[in-house]
Amino acid sequence: MEVKPINYGKLNGSVYDFPEIGDVLPMHTHDEMTVHVTIVARGSFRAYGSGWHHTLNCGDIVDWPAYQEHEFIALEPGSRLVNIVKG
């Protein structure tokens, strides 16, 4: 997995590229200052958390609340996530 920061004026975040099927962004959480919106920019993912899971496809957007655990597993080669920090 490759990570590139986004810094454009007040807009901050990261672009995550997943070259292979099965590449993982491991389970993690964010506080109020680092919580983000996730945009599936390319491919698809299986997203997991405590007691839930979803398949996310290109164009899907998830607005995470602070402290919600989440993990992403790429379902297609070349998948991409864009995270925009809300804090």
C-alpha cells in the first residue's frame, strides 16, 4: 500500500493506493481532530469494524464518526481511497 498526503489550503488528508487484491489498511480509529471522510476513488473494498462490515465501491463515501474502528481490504487491484480530514 502507498500513502500520499494531501495538503491544499485548508484541505488535508491522504491518498491510499492498493496495488494488489488483499492489500490492507489495518484496523484503526481517529479522534475528533483526525476523523475523516473516506471516498472510494477507484476499485472496491471490504470495510470492517466492531460488529459491522460493508462492501464499498468506486464513488462511495463514508463520513466516519470519531473513535469508530475501521479497516479496509482491497477487493480489486489498483484500488484507491481518498481520506479528507474533518477536524
